[in-house]
Amino acid sequence: MPIAHRTTGSGPVRVIVLHDWFGTSANWGSILDYFDPERFTYAFMDYRGYGDRKAEPGRHTVPEIADDVLALADELGWERFSLIGHSMGGKAIQQVLVRAPERVERMIGLAPVPAGPYPMDDDTHALFFGAAEDPLKRRTILDVVTGNRASGHWLDRMVAHSLEVSRPEAFAGYLDSWQSLDLSAAVKGNTVPVLVLVGAHDLALTAEVMQATWQVWYPNAEIRTLPGSGHYPMHETPVALVTEIEAFLAA
């Protein structure tokens, strides 16, 4: 079965883009207006149980996402490509790297989940693992990761989108996978060029977290902070985000 995806641009630099736990390939804000279509081709893929693949059955795991990424690259005829992963997608691009390191040219993590298990205290665990069935918990998570700065309307819109475009069992399954999966030993020392972009107002995946994880495991990792942004720079600071992305990909 062909893998549903959205493509923008037709340039020679090829990039597969993976979304976060709450979003889909259709929830990247106005960022698509600012990509350079002459230099880059971006393929945005939904996960099984999300978006255009909402009805598609699956195991709802990070390894399954990686399998689908490689299948999509084969469909597109891309032997080599770069990867962008937002939040949960940041862990998924690392699983792709583990599976097929020879195919990955560069990686960009946007507020990315690190390769190791994501630690949670009891309250955080209850908040995250209750979010599949509780919209208020989803809203609380979104409010925290954007630094308690986002408007109520934006938070409500993001919650409504996440409820509409994902199945609860997929939402819960991916959380269990990205929270517990440990890829740290498998990626440690990999020399692929890596850019990690962190929102200055993200209260969860901070620059300090990235320095203790991504920068330790990847010798060619660079960490940059996006002023004025929290966990969703594609919504909060889209022009600044695209500028960082395309400067790195074109290097």
C-alpha cells in the first residue's frame, strides 16, 4: 500500500519530515509558505492511526514509524535523504538512523525527544498517560511546553486537532513507545551532522536536556535556541525556524 504523504518543493535537497505526538503532516502552521521550493523537496509523512492514515492499522511504535519512513523513501526513489523530526518525531528519526545509517545525510531535531528513555515522575506519568482519553490533560501538556504563554484559543485549537486526527489507541501506543524506547547505545558516536533546535520557552525539552543527551551522543551535534518560541516553532516563529533549517541543510 502506498504511504500517504504531503510533498512541497521540487529541489535537489531531499528531506523527510516527521510530526509530533499531537500533530500530523497537516499541522505545521504557516511554515510551508517559507520553504524554498527550488532548492528543497520536503515529504511530510503521517503515522499509522494519524491524519490521512488514521484508519490504517498498525502497532503504533517508533520502530514502525522508521520502517514506514524507509518504505516511503523507496517509493519516492530517494536513496539518500535528510530527516527532520519534531518532538516524538525526533526520536523516530533516530530510529531511522539506527536502521539505515548509510541513507541519512543530515538530521534536524525540533524540540526533539532524546534517544534514551524519557524520565517521568508520578505526576508527569499520570498527566501524559491520561492524555489519550482526557482533552484537559492534552491542553495542560501543550500549555506547559509552550511556557504558559500561548493563547487559550490556540491551545483549544491544538487539542481539537489532536482529537480529530488521531485514534486514542494510536495516541497511547506511540507514547508508550517513545517514552520507554532506549536507542542511546545504538546512536552514540554516530558522526551524522545534527542540528537540534530548542524553543527558549519550552519548559520540558530544554537546551540543558539537549546538552546532556544529543550533544553527548552525537559528536557533530549543534544545539541552537530559538528566541520567542516554545515547543512549536512552526507555529510560534516560522520564519526563524525555516531560516535555521535551510541554512543547515544547504551547508
